Amino acid sequence: MSKGSFSQGVGQWIGAAEVYDANGAFLGTGRDTRTVEADDGAGTVTVNVTFEGPFSLGGVYTIADRKTHRLYQGPLNYGYAEVLGDGLIAAHNYWSDLGMNQRFFLMVLPDGSRQLSLALISRGEVLKYVVVGEYQRQTDPDQPEPPVTVAMDPADLAGDLTAGRGEMLLNRPGRWSGELTVLDADLKPTGTTPYQEAVEEHADGLGVSLAGLPFAQDSSFTFHTEGAEAWTPVGDVLGSFSLWGGRGRSGSFLHHNDEVRVWSREVAALDGTLKGVVHIWYRGEQRIGAAYGTLDFEAA
């Protein structure tokens, strides 16, 4: 496992989380406040959460470091998380107050002052909410709280899959580029790789070219798009993804010639200048590695 620590996440984090339904409809903005305190002697942190929005919850839970994983011990939140890097976790949790499961990633950005997150919240196998979050660390008690995102009325944005932005940030023509940290099957770092995604608009969707994949060959393929969904036709890369607000994305893709598949989760920052990506690679049901990082955007 990569040698992550609790240090990157300790402190107070405040931000606005956009909440969507399973079909990509905007439900409202949630105000999310989390205070994270470490007990180094016990190897635990205590998290105090208040979330107010289309759904609400609040309370405390403890996370224990088990070296190979982290265990969420309740009472508000139970579950299991793997540490992909210092400041990045991928978790499966259960929110007891909601009676719902959560698949979740949380990434501290390189500046150490912001986090991006994507939460898929389900009851059973039915997706109920998707929460796309961006948070700011509060290092000074006198520091003003970060502003809430521009007020968005769900009634005014009915049917607007961009949540009022006028564009899908993750589907814009241009180039995403940066460096990904590569992990092996045991989540131990093996190095870094330069990575690039080029996106073009087509008549019925998107053209995408990928370079620098750690577990598959470079590839180019097309997506058909319809609303907040996209899928590939027959080809060497096969799969689909869902979008929420144009800035949160989750999907799975088979790289047929390489006999591997990838579960991809991404969140664009509110200003659209960068995105955080988490890619988990599999052969069959066996994980063979992972890659993560932040990519900067250059418009076409």
C-alpha cells in the first residue's frame, strides 16, 4: 500500500457540494463542513460532519489506521477505505442516518488547501444521489469562510445538465495533461507517467485520444452522447460513463486488445482549470494497479 497518512486531511474543511440525482438532474447545493482531528497515539482521527442541502446529516465518526486500509468505525459513518496516496482515499461506506451506501473518492490537491470529491450514494443497487464536492481548508480561525457557489435554483435548472454553466466542463474540446502516479496491485507506488487526454467535438458526440496509459496502449476512440450519458460504439475501447453537472464523471472501460478494464472517476474544479482523476485497473475481477493525479486544461 502507498504510504499515505492522516496529515493531509487534518483540520477544518468547508465547501459547497453539488447534489444530483441518478439521471444527472441538479437537486441543489449542500453546505458541507468537516472538522478532522487526529489522535496520533491511538492511530485514529475523529471527523465531525455537518451537511445541509437536498438531504441533511450531521454527527461524528472515527477512522482507524489499519496500515493496509482504514476502518470507519461509526457511529455516523461505517466502512472501509484504501489509501492510494498521501491525501487520496477510495472508500466504500455506509451512512447510518441515511440508510445508504457510498462509493467515494477524496483527493487533496497539490496546493494542500483544496479537496475534490465524488460520492455515489445508493440504497441497495439503486443510485439515489451523486455529490460533487470542492472544499477549502480553513487554516486561520479569523479567515472568512469560502463563498458558496453561485446560487442555483433547482426549479430554474430543470433539464439543464450543466447546472447553469452552459457547458460540460469534462467534455470541452481541448487537452487535459499532467503527471499520474502509478501504483501496483498492492497499491505500492511504482513511479509516475506523463498523461494526456485530447477531446474533440463530433457531430454525434466526442472524439477522445489517450496517451500515457500505464496498463494499456495509447488509444483513440469515439463516444456517442445523450444527455448526461456517453458510450462507445464497437472498437478497441468499449464502455460508458455518466456525468453530473458536467464536472463529475464515473465510468468503466474495457481496453479489449490489452485485456484490461479501468474504473475511471473524475472531478473538475469549479473554475474548470484542472481535474482530479482516479483510475483503478483490473484484469477480470483482479486489480492489477491504479493511477491518479491532477490534469490541467488547455482549450482547443
